[in-house]
Amino acid sequence: MNFQQLNYVVEISKCGSINKAANKLFLSQSGISTAIRELEEELGIQFFVRSNRGVEFTPDGREFLGYAASLLEQKQWIETRYGEARNAAPATHLSVSSQRYPFTEDAFIELLQSPEANRYQFSIREVDMDAVIDDVYDHRADIGVICLTELTEKIIFRFLDSRALVFHEIAEVDPCVYVRRGHPLAERPAVKEADLAGYPYVSFEREQGVAVDFSEEYRMLSLKKPARQIRVNSRSAMLRVLSYTDGFTTGSGLITKSGGYRKLITLPLAEKSGIRIGWIALRSVKLSVQAERFLKLLEKNILESIQFTNEARQSRKEETL
């Protein structure tokens, strides 16, 4: 069976006779009849019954006609789709997978606002760290944005190395606590781990079996089994819970102008080692021009976020004096 035979059957149904179909296709009637007979023998059915008035399709023939027309439509769509693509410039591709950071989103939006190519396919995913690593390793993402801490970096580096992935650091920041404005701890210049006791701990839920080393929050021993815990699965839910409760979470402490953090502040965690923010990629893969552009925007937005966060803290200090 081939597309040519399918086309003959469909044209015969449209014209109502083999002779008219042959004239329309500029073929001999005997040539079409032979092709149809071979297809009937191959499939073991009879498409139509011939008469002086033309042809009348059998029940099997009418059923087959629906399949044939559908296949021919799909063939035409494929030819049009990829025929046009051959004559057009190739689309530019970029896929980014990131932990839930507003500066990654800001960098991605900036990239979209000034694309150099007319045809492009860009994507961004906010997921847990283990999913970021999987995305890059499985070629679903060109770049992954993650963070490391002193407690997790040895294990994460070992895991990255086993998958031929390389971590590139952009900045190191002090770990912080996110709380709402007006929180009982909000007036303090910094907080200690003991100060957090009794307040609800808000964290992102993880898939069962995923190690705590892949968590987005800054790990602290006292938070292994918090008495009051709230789990969320999105950044927007995290922001709303923190904005309207006395809950807290831990992390980089970075906020942005456009990230929905107006109701939140960040307080440095005293006596804790830093958080290293950066990106990962496969060691053997050369980054595209668009990926390089995104990384420059990512670095810019991370540095701007650090500056904005520091200015917000300084402004808060001046307000309390």
C-alpha cells in the first residue's frame, strides 16, 4: 500500500467514476484500475461496485475511505510544515531549568524582549534541584540554575561529576530568613537559629525519596523535624503564605523589584556559611549564542538582585533609627 493508491481511492470517491478520476489525474483508466485491484487483493476487501452509473462504495470501502483521506491530510500537513521550514532560517533554541529564583525569570524575560532571531523556541522551567540536574543531563535543558551550600556541595559536586556536569559559580551570598513585614522578628538586624523556634517553617515539598541535599531551602539541623511545618509546591504559594502568616523560610535572601516580594523582608542568618549561586551545563556541550546571551543576563540580574536586597536592608535600618 502506498500514498498513490490511497489518492486514487479518494479521487474515485470524489469523481464518482474511475474514468473521471483518471482524466483528472492525467492517467489511464487501466492504470488506476490495476492499482486499485492490487490494493484490494493486498487488504482482502472490495472498495466499490462498478455500474453504468459509476461506482458505489461498499461498507468496507466507505470505512477505508475515511482512513485514506485522514492519512493524505496528514501527509499534506507534514509536507507543508517541513517544506516551509526548509526555505526558512532555522529556529533558535534555548531551554532553561532553574530552582525557584526570581532573577532567573527576570533574565529570561529580558532575553525575550530583545531576541536577535525571527524564529525561536525558548522555554523555562522552575523545579526542584534534582529535576534541574536531570533536565540538563537528559538534554531537556541547555542550562540549569542551582545553589550550593557548605553542607550540600560535596554531595552535589560528586553527583554532578558522575553525570559529566559542571557547576559555574556566579556569586556567593549570606544565607537569610524570609519573613513578612511586621513579623515579630522583623526589627532584628539578623537572627540566629534559636530565634526561629516556634515559628512555622515553610518549605517546598519534595518527591518521596529525594535527598534533603537537593532542597531549595538553606539546611539547618534544627529544621530536620520542625514542630510546625507548611509545605507548598510553587513560588507564588510560598510568597502568599509568608506574606500572611508568621511563617518563615530560609534561602539566599535575594529579592527583586518585580518578584512579588513587596510584603517580605530578609534577615541574615548569623554564624552561617554562604550560599553559592551558579549554573550547570554538560561538560562536553558547547553553549549556543543564545545560551551565552542568557548567562550574561543571568549574571546581571543576580548582581542587581544582590544590590537591591542590600539597599532594601539599609533603608530598613535607617527607618528604625
